[in-house]
Amino acid sequence: MTKTMKHAQLKIAGLLVISLFIQSAIAEDYLSPEVIIGSTKINAEMLIQLARHNEDLVIIDSRIKADRRQGFIAGSISLPDTETNCTTLLPIIDRRDTPTVFYCNGPKCRRSDIAVDIAKECKYTNIYWFRGGFEEWKNKEYLISK
């Protein structure tokens, strides 16, 4: 390998490191939108009411498995956003109009935003988005499963 090639590889590696650093900084500043069109934004109390009045309610935890280890909303199903697609949703939500709640860690987490958008693309129509997510649930000291 020539000296020029080594220098080029070092430049590329440096640019990759800088790029990852910038992406990390941007991710820390992320704040989910106030509204996701095609879904109904809810809070913890609304989730409790939905669960009381909808026997067929599905609650999807869009967080990664490592986040779920800190606890999760009882009865929720783990389906990280990275694994969410029309094929993986079908066994969980058998009808397109089944009331379904998506949540992740809270307003600074984009996983449930992504999962909601995927569910909309898959033609699900009764989508609820718990924007406050696990953070809100935990802060209100509601029951957490582990």
C-alpha cells in the first residue's frame, strides 16, 4: 500500500468519526413532533382509559431490547422500530382497525415516531401514539413490568 493510499484511508476514517460524532450530537437534541398525522397522541391516563375500554387494545413497545430490560408497560409487546414492518405487524395486529398504541422512551426518542409511520404505511387506521412513553409512565409511578 502506498503512502498516498494510507493517507486517503486515514482521511476517510477521520471523516467517518466526525460524521458519527455529529449524528450522535443531533440525536441527543431530537425532540419528537407534537403531532403525527394519522395517529392520536395520548398521555398515560388516556392509555389507561383505552386499556379499560378496549379489550383488543394492542400496546407496542418500540424500544430496543436493552431499553426494555429497565422495565416496560404491563401487557406491551416488544417490537423495536428497527424490526417493525408490515410483515412483523400482521401477527400482532390482525385487523387494520385494531386500536394500537406505540410508545418508546419519551419525547426525545424517535423509535415510536418511526413505528407509527410504518404502521400508517401498512394501512393501520386506529393508531395511538404515547409520546411521553416510558419516561412519563415511570415518572407517574404507574405499574412497570420487568
